[in-house]
Amino acid sequence: MARIITDFLDEIVTICPDKTAFQEPERKISFSDLRKQSQAIAQGLIKSDLLKKPVAIYIDRSISCILAMLGVAYSGNFYTVLDTEMPLSRVEKILDTLQPEAFLTVRENAEQIAQVAGETQVFFLEDLVMQGVDEELIADAGRKILPTDILYVLFTSGSTGDPKGVVTPHESVIRYIEAVTKDYDITANDSSVLQAPLYFVMAVVEIFSPLCVGCTTHIVPKMYYAFPAYIMKYIEEHKITMLYWVPSALSLIVRMKAFGLADISSVKKVIFGGEVMQIPPLKAWMEELPEATFINAYGPTESTDGTTYYKVDREFADNDRLPIGIPFSNIGVLVLDENNQAVSEPGKQGELCIYGPSIAYGYYRRQDLTDAVFVQNPVNTCYPEKIYRTGDLVEFNQYGEMEFAGRKDFQIKHMGHRIELGEIEANAASVSGVEENACFYDNEKQRIIMYYSGEIDRKALKTHLKALVPEYMVPEKIRQMEELPHNLHGKIDRRTLKEQMKEL
């Protein structure tokens, strides 16, 4: 039977209607109330004759935002979650591309919405959730929704900094969530603390896994992550079993020496993704939680968040490369060399390409960008088969696992040598006294530049690097910072650092 994402919620309500689906420090909502209020929101959109149209959600990271997302899904439309903290200039860029038919927000955001909505109709959640639900109206709308219809358009930054919207249908999210709950062994007994913003693809797991298996997702204020004592005590108090965080957030706990602040032994799964996880902070977490499973997750927004995963099952040296592992159970991967030939031998490097039901349709109103990376499988000359070219370089190790070898655009040619900047970063991360680091290449002056934070001084760091990498890979310019900048996703803000590079 063909399914849409709200079928998950309809089914889980029959199993555990009164169980908490999402929880905040001062608020929680059961699966049955989640369904009822989502359908009330959907009803308002349906009565306005909206179907298969873009709806912009302007609500902060909260249960209310989850309700809005599911309300749009029940109505047969598709949503884009806007970051309420981003500059209005960027919001306007997204809206220029999206051209939404409606806005969903809350009363406290009325003033901000008025600045960008223009003549577009605005719905307030407080009004919609007060309505009684017409079950037949919702059911009739549901019969018009196809698994191939769009569920959301998630905007990411392109190489120029202009946002591009990744178009993802219901069936891609369904197939991904079914795979990830199985391969990560997420069950009704799990509870997680959401670290990712709701407009970031890493949130997909913790938004939709509760609907699939009946687990609970906790949504806590961002402030908790700035003060590790808060988040650690929250984990202890609520007996959290699963963390799915970006490596920078995990590393912050280590740097702040926060492990002794609370008993977090309830955590049985630590999943990380979105950027490269360095080995030293990973070791610190594994020592703190020796009974937990640690999983390195890899995947771009264009593949509904996840493509491959690696359950850490052996020890690594501090400057080793952590595998990204094997594909999820219903996702296909292909590694293509420079001649578009498939490679799988250990040591052979190529671009990782993804195919199967979890890949996105492409970019919203950007056929040029779509055609550049969503292409026909060059290995298959018999029938149409779309693959997504990630731009990520990988190679297979002796265990048959894939290892991330860098970005095609991170690979540089310096002093006649082809270099992966990520390899320099991994070696720098292994040096005691280095907290975080990021490397860049100054094409104009033909030099490698490194930014880092930590207590070790620049001269000592350079000496250590000379013992770890060839001379031609040692950065010519090293700048120490009190703290590296981070973007709203919690990753190192490389765009800001690259801008600062012009001043060196």
C-alpha cells in the first residue's frame, strides 16, 4: 500500500495514543494530541483551497513548529521551515525562490511576518488549533496526496552563499526513516534530545522517528548547549537514551570538561554527522560511555539526511580517518573515478554517488543546478536511472567500508602535490592542545592557511605538524583563535573564516 508521512502518525496513535511524542522543558504533547492539533491546522489550509502548494513556516524550534509541519503534510501541501533568527535579507532570498502561497506562524512573530508576507495569507497556529476537526475533510484531502508528492523544500547554502531548496517527497522520507530506525535500532523505548535546528536536515530523524516507532524527542532551548551543565543534567533527569548531534556539539562537551557534571549513563546510542568527527573527542565520549554504541552518520540533504553509517567497532589512532561505513539498507551508492568508472578496490578513490528511493527530486526552481548533479547513471546505459553526484571523495578500506577523503572542491594542488585539506585537519586534531581547526587554500598567494583554537601555541603546533605530515602539507600561515566561529547548525563556520583569510 502506498503511504504518506502522516500514515506513520495515524498508525502510532492506535498503538500508544497517550505516550509523549515531543517534550520541552515546560510542555509536552502526546501522539493523540499531536494528531488532533496537526489535523486542525491542516483543516485551515484545506478550507482555503490550498493543495500541493508551498507553505512557509515561521516558528522557532518548538513543538508548535512540529505541529505546523505535520499540519501542512496532512493538508496535502509542502512546507519550508524558516529560521526565525536569520536576517530578513536571507529570508527574502528564500521567499523569492519559494514564492509561498501561505505563511504559518504564531502571534509573537506577527511583526516579523508582516515585513515579508506582503499580500500572502498568514495563518496563526493559535487560531487554527482551536477548531474542531472534520475527520471526513481530512480523509478526503488525504486521498489526494500521493507518496511522490513533495513533503518539504529544505534550503541550504550553495557555493555562492545563495540558498537553494532541496525538494524531498513523502516516499523519500518514509524509506529513509524506515531504514534508519532499523539500522540504528531505534525503538519505542528510546528518547533523544534534539540538537539540530528544525530547518536542518539532521532533524529529520528526530522529527519523524517518533511517528514511526513511538519513541520520544525532547526539544530544549539552544541555551542548554551553550552551558553544558544544563544539557548534561537534562540528559540525566530525563534518562535520555540517544544523542544525534553534530561533532562540534560533542566536542564542546569534551572541551568544557562537562562529563562529571551529571550521570549520563542512560545514553546507549551516540550518533554524529554533518561534519567530520575527529578521533580525540570521540575517544573521550567512548571512555565516558563504554557500553554505548557510537555511529558515524554520513549523508547530504539531497539524500534525505543519511546515506551511509559506521558503527564504531575498533580502536583508531588520533590522526586516523573514521569510516563512513556502509549504505543504509535501502540506499544505493556508487563510487565513480575520473573516467566515470565504478571503483570498489581498497585504496581507490572516487566521487560518491547516491541512487534509490531516498534521493531528492532536485532544487526548487533551479533546473540548472539540478541538471548539474542529478544525472543519469553513467554506468547504466540500458534505462533511465537518476543518481546524485555528491562532490564528496571516498575510498574503500581493507574492511570494505568507505572512508570520507574530502570534497572535490577541498582537494588542492600545492607545490606539485595533490592534497586533501581534511587530512591536514585530521592530523592537527590529533595534537594535544588543539580543540578545533580548519584549513583553507589561498589560491592567490598559493599557501595553506589554518585556523585553530586551543592552548598550544602556533610554533609548537607547527613543530608537531612537521612530524605528522610532509613539509608541503604544513600550513604556511597558522592563526590561533580563542574560539572558532560556528554557524546556526553548530558546524564550524567556514564561510566566515574564508572571508577573514583575505586579511591575512
